[in-house]
Amino acid sequence: MSWSATLLTLFPEMFPGPLGTSLAGRALREGIWSCEARDIRAQALDRHRTVDDTPFGGGAGMVMRPDVVDAAIAAAMPAGDPRPLIYLTPRGRLLDQALVRQLAAGPGVVLLCGRYEGVDQRVIEARGMIEVSIGDYVLSGGEIGALTLLDACIRLLPGVMGAAESAVEESHSAGLLEYPQYTRPAEWQGRAVPQVLLSGHHAEVARWRRQESEAATRERRPDLWTRTQVAADGAAA
Ligand code: ADE
């Protein structure tokens, strides 16, 4: 059984989009994952195919109706569908690699992509949706968030990446930013590659990379650095 992604969206033509090319595209053609994009508008209840309405309490924009969204979910998920139902929204918990790993290890995902000002809160609660944000900025809809989440999951599916990359993924870089990379030429525009990388001393290279990873994490992502230290202390205790 392939890892299966179902998208509920007003713009089904956005899928698989960029995930039809490169690594994810090859995996899609090989049947490692599957992608079904369903048009929420197909579940509209009236002849105008209305999916949204003005917010109670006033304010700008439009809100997606709970009855239409619920019908779209019912049509997409057979009873007992084991996949988590995720709503992409800037109000959600932040997507991180731990959640990506968890989702990639499961049977797949059903992703609800909102437009307008969002989705009526009652259907979010009634369906037990997991609200997920891909970052602290506002996109014009959930579709690009869904593509991001899918890309992150797909590269972890068995048979998508090479064994070498998968091993790196799991162990040494956990909780740290990557070290900088260099390739030929060894000197470019007067800039030399760090000497240690040309030395052939594997232990020295590993030590240098570890230092670079830690320094970059401390400087650029103090939040991540603190969490990583706390996790390391917990593991040592
Ligand atoms: N929809 C709009 N903004 C979003 C975000 N940051 N993450 C996920 N879905 C969104």
C-alpha cells in the first residue's frame, strides 16, 4: 500500500504541481505515494456552488461553511480511514521535523486547504482536525503549506532517498543546522575552501563540521539551540 495524500481544496489544479517533478515525482510514478486532489466546491449545496459566507460578528473576508467542508471530508474519507485529517492554517501548531517523521511513518494524510479568512471553527472541532502551520507568516491559502508538508514527508518514505541521506537525516544533525558545504574549484574568486576539508582526515572533518553546525545554530537559531541543549541534558540525565 502506498502512502496516500488526499487534498481538499478549491484549487485542485495546484496538485501534484511541483511534487510531480524531481524526487517526489519519480516516487509518485513508482507508486511509493499517491495524490488525490478533490475540489471542495463539488460538495456545494446550492446552484450557485457557494462554499463560503461572511463572518458572524463582522470583519473582512469570507469564511468557509462547515456544512460544505464536512461534506467534502465525508466524500474523501471512507469510514475508518486511518489517516490524520490536517487543516493548514497560520493558527496551527508549527510543523517541525518530528511531526514530519511521525506523518511519514503513518498511512498518509488528508489535508484541508483553507482560503479566505479560514474555516468555520465548528467543523474543525467536530472532525478532530489537527491544525498545522508551516511558519509564522500568512499565505493566501493552505495549498502551498500542504505542498511543503507533503514534500517534507515524501523524501522520508522508504525508497525515495538514498540510504546515505536517510542515515544522516536520523542521527548526527538532529536539532542542529547543517554545516556549510563546498565543492570544486578549491579556490574561487580568491576564496579558498576551508583547509581541513582537503586534508583527508575524516575525524578532523567530522569535528570541524560539528563545530560549524553548533556555531551556526547558536548564532542563527538560539531558540533551536536552547531546545537541543535541553534535550541533550535530558538524555544525559
Ligand atoms: N495558510 C495560510 N498561512 C498558512 C501558514 N503559515 N501555514 C499553513 N497554512 C497556511
